[in-house]
Amino acid sequence: MKLWILCLSLFFLIFICSAVYWMKTESLRTLHRFLNRQFTAEDIIKSNTGIFFAETTEKLEPSPLAVCAIESAARTYPNRSVYFYMKGLTKDMTVNKSSFYKAIPLLSSIANVHILPLDFEDVFKDTPLYPWYQKVNPAQEQFWTYVSADGFRLAVVWKYGGIYMDTDIISMRPIPEDDFLALAPTKSCSNAVFGFQRHYQFLWDCMEDFVKNYRGEIWGQQGPRLLTRMIVRQYGMPVVKGTEDATCGDFSILNPQRFFPIPYPAWERYFQVWNPNDTFKSSYALHLWNFMNKGRNKVIAGSNSLAENLFIKYCPHTYQFIVRH
């Protein structure tokens, strides 16, 4: 009897290990085919259901926070695909597990996560941003990483529909809106997270304004400032009360509590000892203000910080295989 149980247990262990290996191998094989242009983004992205992230630098090892953001989104939206665009991926790159350290194999093992190379020309093609991109000189742009990311999110959501999120946003529960912007604690519109259906006219208008009023030397001119001025111009700035949301035309303006219950001046609270009374019941996701942190404070195992507890609950694989090792 004990031998039968042992054999059965061994069978299940082999089956699980084989399944995990197949998922990782198949995901990396899919990435290899994409890098060699055997199919395009249009072939795999489903309209109006994608969750989009991007790394617009040449980095090939995403930060633990970025991996957590992607894993938490994949867990929060199990029936939707999560697409992580990476500028550092090229079609000439050899794709194997060892070349991506820890992050890429981990993300590749998640069934609904897809890692794609970021080619700005492909993303901006057939949008108002394409002529601008052909003329702009990135080497002369002070904030090119941010400007290119601002353009990317507008173009990709307009093309495919879905939700864009920055890589410092940890998802906790599904956003119930299809078409929305998020109000920041400063009462301006944030572009850290937003969602719209495919070919939504407001996004096309935003891309036209991006080009018409382009000022690359002003931080946020093509980002939060763009969305804010477009809202004011077309609808007037909405007013939210308490934890209520607002509407502009036929889309929602979500309350700051939905993503920014901890405002940016208090960003260090995420790395202080967790207060169990902080339940964030009015929030769909939490923005950890990595721009303010600049990598100084990290998630440390055993610190009992708010950030550590968020990792443990919403991105346990990231916590187990990256933070703890």
C-alpha cells in the first residue's frame, strides 16, 4: 500500500515538473519565434482584453517591483493576457533561460504573460505619432525614456484596447471599468494607469495633441499634463467627493483612492513597517511611486514592510524566487 502511494506521488511530481518545464520552454520558444519575426504583435494580441506594461530602456533584467507588477496583474486578471514589451529585446538575440537571469524565466512560466520586443516604429505606425517619431532625435531629448513611454502607452491602447499600467503598480482586484482615466492626488490626470476600448477617439485626440504641443524639455508635457489639458479642454476638470468616481462624456475618471491612497510625498510608507489597519479596500491597485524612490529602498525579506506584505500576497512567486534568493 505504501509503495502504491509512493509511486502515485512520484507520478504526480513528475507530471507537475514536466508541465512547468513545458510552459517555460514553450513561452521562451514563442518569444524566439517573435524575435525572428515569424509572427507580429497583431497575430497574438486580442482586442480590448490586454494588460500592457513596458520597459523602454535597454534593461534585460526587470526590477523585482516590475516583475511583481506583472505577476500581480496576471493573477488579478487570469482570463486576460498580460503583455510586457521590452526595448532591449532584438531579433538577433539568442533566447535561452540563462540569458535572462531570474525575471524572464519566472514571467515566462505564467500562462497568461507574453513578453514582446518593443519596436517603437511598429507601435507608432498608423497613428499620429509616426511622423513625429520619424523626425525626433532621441539623443537630443532630455527625457526620452519618459517621452517614448508616454507615446507608447497611448498608441498601444489605441491600437489594441485594454489597460496600460506602469511597472510600479501592484494589482489587487480587477478594475470594473472598460474606459477610464485615473485622477492623481494632485487633482490632475495620471497616465500611470488607464484603460480604453480599441480605437477610442479620445486617445487619437491625445496623440494629435502630443505632436502639436510637443515640448520634450518639459517633464510630463506628453504625459500627465497632456491628459489633464485634454480633459479640461473637452469636458472641464471633474470634481470627485469622498471615494466616489466621476465621469467625462462616456468614460470614467477614477478617484485617487483607486490607485494612489498613499500620495507621492508619503511614498516611503511603502517601505515602513506594515500597519494591518491599512486594507486599501477602496483601491484596485497601488502605485509605489518608483520615480520618487529611484531604487533606493528595496523590498527586503523579513522586514515586515508594507511593500513586503504586498509582494507576499499579490506576487508570491516574485517574492519567493527573487526577493528571498
